[in-house]
Amino acid sequence: MPRSAHDEHAPHGSVVALTIGAMGVVYGDIGTSPLYAVNEVFFGRSAIATSKENVVGCISLVLWTITLVVLLKYLVFVLRADNGGEGGTFALYGLVHKHKRRGLGFLLWLLMLAAGLLFGEGTITPAISVLSAVEGVAIVAPRMSHFVVPLTLVILAGLFAIQRKGTTQVGKVFGPIIFCWFASIGGLGLLQVVHHPEILAAFDPLRGLQVLHSLGFAGSLRLLGGVVLAITGGEALYADMGHFGPRPIRISWVSLVYPALIASYLGQGAYLLGGDAIDKNNVFYSLVPRIALVPMVVLATAATVIASQALISGAFSLATQAMALGLFPRLRVVHTHHAHAGQIYVPFINWALFAGCVSLVLVFRSSTNLAAAYGLSVSGVMLSTSIAMTAIARLYWKWSWPLVLLLFVPFGCIDAAFLTANSLKFLEGGFIPLTLGVILFGVMTTWRWGRKATFAAYSHKKTMTMKELVALKETATLFDRNAVIMAPKPIRSAEENSPALLQLLWDRLGVLPKNIIFVEVVHRKAPYVHDARYDVTVFQRSKERGCIVSVTIVFGFMEEPNVERVLEELASHHEIDLPRDPHKWIVHASQENVLAAKDAGWLARTRLRLFATLRHLSTPAYYYYGLGNEVQLSTEIMPVRLR
């Protein structure tokens, strides 16, 4: 396929426009962390005293965590691991999957678990972000504190309700609003630093290490469980690389995001050093002058809604990538913009996230309580990324093992420390994202197993070869029909077996369509297809007896798999014997009746029941591939016994 196939998905616009856009989408989550991170460290469930040594040391830990994990690890190294210009957990999965080497199977499973954890994070982020912003209402008017939860629920309901309409128009203002947000939090922080410049001692990393040492092993782990909240959303740098490109992401970080975050955390630390009339309810809003408090609450709410929007859109993208990679049931996908394939809406994912967010808000009722459930999934994803990057550095960058270990082992140790710290919060709410992640991991592994088992069962069915089919069609009774038959694998040779569905039709009807077009869809572990989109193999073609043609169509996991559109293009170019009008086609597809093997144990039967349930939730393949809207459909029930 020509290069333009990817160009339509590549980032468009000037570097300035992409840089501003990246601020809203990429940095919305990590940009709203100052709302609750410092508060959790000093006034959360594992609060430590606000002595000068502790304040300077904790702010130092926050600054250096952002610098090492986000700036050095993600911005400098991880953004280099692009898969056809795309990034994210499934981009790493695709890169690793290309190398069938010993030991990489475990890494693929680890990345699948990381993808599940991302969905868990997607449930918590909108809840804690919006809740922490709306809590500013209680500071403006303490008598209205009981309205915080209801108002949060209203905002979340509105946010999830507009997803089906798309976010094209709303997205145009994301960047400017977040720009104002970062400028505001940076400016407020600098004002406090001017009053208490002694907080600048936090730039010394030894001050953070001294606090960890003074707290002991258990105390330092509890502290790290709060510090990790400062980097939640950091993985979005990599996940959104395909939308903006690495250069705008790096420019927006260095030019505004990083300085603003540093200034905001220094400012909150400086406020705590002041020691007078410290507001334990919310340190962040304590930095805001009384006259600007209402506008700041409004701006913070807008910023958290934008951060939540970016994460919801990311969940839609993650789900569609998983579907294309064969790791997730085919859910209904609605394209909300005719010109941008990446703007999608997945109803099931949308309302599942909404139900999760509402449940979390009602159960935890404050950002401080909800912070206990946050961080476990983030640190798990970051650790998985560090481990996967060792394979990328060896396989693609050809680094030596000493260099790989020298760089990524320290990163892995930092991630592991945060993961261990957040594990202590398991019973306080950390079990929520972990449970969601494990459930989705089970769904992905079961779906992957079921599809492979179904394919293997198809392969064991006795069918005629393509050579025998050609010979049969020369003498068989034909009816004037243009039949498109979905096949489970590419057919290139006359010695290969014909699809089991064709054998079923022949056994049942005793006649054959005049024109038979076998269609096989292949999903690559790459985001886009740059070479040939399709391959056509002609087994028979004559005016009297019609044709037998096999068409293999290839899609990347970031592309919309519209088979009907490709077939129309082939028909218009006379590469296959189909009329241009899809109404004159009939698509034959199979509906599997999945059965367990006769000697299957209870565990295998339980797994089969789960797979069968997922199949009921899954959109049929023919609809997923764009067939059935204009084309006539004929489905045949086919018994398939899984081994």
C-alpha cells in the first residue's frame, strides 16, 4: 500500500498547533495531579509531619520522581520505541510479538496485564480528578460541602453522555485551557517560592533520600505511595505519541508543563514551610488568593474534565487496538468524525467506565479517600514498560546487555519501589484497579485462547482442496450468484483446503455459486499497512463457469477494517468478478456453535463458558468488517468442538 495509508493517520498541523494540542490531551492527567498529590503525602492516610526537613525532603522526592521517570525515562528513551509512529502498551506488544524468541512469551502476557491495568486506571482517573477539583467548592463556601459529591456525579454524567457525539469541537479548546491551567499553577507556585525561597533546597536529591532513611522501610513505602500520585498520567506521553508525534510532546513538556509542575510543587512546599494557618483540607487551593478562588475552581474543573476526556478517548483507542490484535471481543465501534478514523466511540466501554466512576465517587466520597485506590495500576504499567524496554533496546536498538542493564534496571527499581509501596494500600482501595486489571487480563487471555482453539478446530475439518473445488465447479450445477465467503486463513495454493463453510454449503445445497470470492482478513501486529493492502489469487476464471478467486486483505491494528470498501475498490478496478453495486453480492459467513471436547475437565469447560459469553457480547465478524449494511448476508450454523 502507498505511504499515504499512514499519512492520513499521522499528526497533521504545525508544530506549534500540535504542541498546544499535546498539552490538553497528553498532559491533562499528570497536569492535574498537583490538586491532590501533596495533600495525600502530608494529610492523607499515611500522613507525615510538616516539619521543615520532611517538607523539603518530600518535595524533593516529587521533583526527582517527575524528572527521572517522566523526563528521562519516557521523554528521552521510551518515545524512541515507536511502532509505525504509534506508541502505547499494544504498540510495545506488537514490537515484541514480531520476534518469536524464547522468553518473550512471558513479556507478551505481562503487557496484556498492563493493558488491563490501564483500563483500571481509566475508571479511577475521571473520578479522582473531577472530585478533587470540585472539592474547591467547599473551600469557597464551606456550607456547600455536601454538594461536592452530587456535583461531581453531574459533571461525570455530562462528560460520558457527550462521548457519542464526538469531541472534535470540544477538542479545539483543550490546548488553550490547559495552557492557562499550567500558567496559573506555575505562577501561583512561584509566588509562594518568592516568600519562602528555602524550599529551593528540594532540588538536592539527598534531602529526599534523608527523609526516606529517617522513616524506615515501612514508613518510606507509605510515603512513596503518596509521591507516585505526582506522575499519574505519565504513561500518556507514550500512548498518545501517534496523535501528535514525539517532537511536539517533548517541546510542550520542556517549554511549559515541566516548569509549571516543578513550580507548583515547590509552591505547595513553600506554603507548608510558612506554617501559619495551614489548610489541611486542600493545600493546592490554599495557594490561590481569595479573590481568584472561584475562577480557579472553574479552571481546575475544566482541566480535570479535559484530563478525563483524554483518558476516556484513550480507553476507546486501547479497546479497538485490542480487538484488532485479537485480544478482545469485537465491540460496537461508532466513528464520530467522517474524516478522522481515530475519533471513535465505544458504547460498552463508555458506560462501563461511567458505572465504575460513579461507584467509586459514591463509595469513597473524597479525593483523599480515593487516592488510596490510585497508583497501583500506574506503577504496574510503568514497571511493565521498563521491562519491555529491555527487549526493545536489545532487539531493535542493538544495545549491549551491560548498557541495557545499566539504564533500565535503575528505572525498573524505581517502578518496583512504587509498585511495592502501592501494594500496601491494597486493602484500602488498591484492590479495585488491580481486580479490574486481572479481570480484563482474564478476558484477553480467554478470548485469545478461544479464537486460537476455534481456528484449530476449523483446520481439522475435512474439506476438499482448492484443486478439487476447481474440478467440481467445472461439472457442478451453478446458480447465478456472486458469493463472498469469509475464510479463516489466506488461500494461496491449489493444494490448500477450501474453507469449511464452502464444504458445508455444497453438502447442504448440492449447487455452487457462479462467482466465488473467498475473503480472508489478516491483522498485522503493526499499526498501519504501508505495503500492499490486498493480494488476489485467481484459481478459476471463465465466462461460462464464472470464477474462483481468493482475496487476502490486510489491516493494521490502528486502522478501520472496512472490508466492503476494499472489495468495492477491487470490483471497480475489475480485479475480482463482482458487480460494483454491493446490493448484488451475498456474503456467506459462519456462526459457530462452540462445544467442549468430550474429555474436557471442569476448568476447561469453565473457560469455554466464559469464551461463549464473550462471543455473545462480541459483534459478529461480518459487521465488524463493515459487511452487512448494504450487502445481503447468509449465516450458517457450524458446530465447532474445541480441544
